[in-house]
Amino acid sequence: MISTLAKQLFDDVAQHLPKSANGLSSAFSEQGSEAFNQFKVHLESTLRKMNLVSRDEFDAQTAVLQKTRERLETLEKQVKELEESVQKHI
């Protein structure tokens, strides 16, 4: 995932470099170049430090959180009903 994201970001950056930027655009556009490889390694390292998750992981955790919230609301309602029942019998 990180490698794919790094490549996409790198390609976007390379496309936006001006053609007259002292040959940087052409150096970055050649995927075998040293500049490309160094930038890609640095970008991948930076992305790994960001502790990113995939969309699938995010969606799965969102679903778990939603289910947990629903269960919590149900339990809160049950506790409230039990408290009211106890208060009536005191």
C-alpha cells in the first residue's frame, strides 16, 4: 500500500515540476534515475512514519465502532430502566 501511494504521489509531483527546473523534471520522469530512486525511498519512509491505514481497514473499524456505539446505547437504556425500576420499589 505504501509503495503504491508513494509512486502515485511521486508521479503527481514529477508532472507538476516545471520543464525548465534545471533538468529536475526530466531526471524525475525517468524511473531508473538515481534522483527518482532516492526520492521514492525518502517518500516511502515518510509515508511509513505517518502510520497510515488502508480504506478497507478504516471502513472495518468504522463498522466496529458503529456497532459498539449501538450496543452502548442499548446498555445505557437498560441501565436507566433498571434504575427507574429500583427507584419505584424503594
